[in-house]
Amino acid sequence: MATVAQKLTVAEFERQYGHEKPYYEFWHGEAVQKSLPTWIHGLLQKILMNLLGQAEYKAGSEVKLKIDPDFQPLPDVIATRGRVEVPYPTKAVEIVIEILSDDDPMWRILTKCRTYAGWGFEQIYVIDPQTRVVFRWTDQRLEEVNALASHVCRADLVSS
């Protein structure tokens, strides 16, 4: 007889995994470990936050989203021109960015994009550092783009 894994509550998740590095995300009662960041991944986060700062956004990395108690991801970068909600955002901000790692399953990235769109994020980006391609979530799909935060932050990330 197969046993069913017990789902974690948010409180149990926080107690067991809330301060572990590499970080874990809370996915509907399960602790899902984020990929180990690489040097390139960390540099991209810094570059993106600097570019967004130049465009007058306030940006942060690895900030837990507490919009839905059943799903609490830690996107690679978020940014807003509005008020920063402390300690964690409980509603969508303008920009969310995920940077792909070698072991990120595409279904997980797509799930995040769909969820971010449903929550009301205005601009959702996925960056593939290996191919140097930037994707934007548009009309329920990822579309390759040449700029981040179009019409706002004219950073050409493909040629950099």
C-alpha cells in the first residue's frame, strides 16, 4: 500500500525550511528547494537590480512573496516604483524576473509565470543565461524580447 506524504502547513514549512540556504519555496504544502545559484546567476541579479534602479524602480532579490498562503515563491528579482511592502509583498508589484538554472524544470517556470500573471504582475520575465535570451510572459506564453521592462528600462540584455 502506498503512503501519502503529509502536506506541510505554512508554520511547519517556516519552522523547518524558512531559514535554510539554498532557499526553499512553499508549493501547496510541499517544500521545493531552489536551484543552487551560480556565479553568473548572482551577477545577473545584481546587473538587473542596477538597471531597474537606474529606471527608478526599487528592486530586491530572493524576496518571498506572501500573496497566496498556499504558494510562496522567491523570485530571483522583483521591482516596484510604488511603496515597498515590508517585510514581504502581499500583492503583486510591477516586475518579477526568474533566472533559469540548469536543473529548473520548465513546467515549474511556466507555473510560476501563470501564477504571477494571475496575481497581477505587470511584467514577467524569464532569463536564460546560457543562451542569453530574455523572455517575457505575454498572452499565456513566453515570447523572446530584446529589452527588459520595455518602454521603461531600455537595457539590451541579449548583446551584453
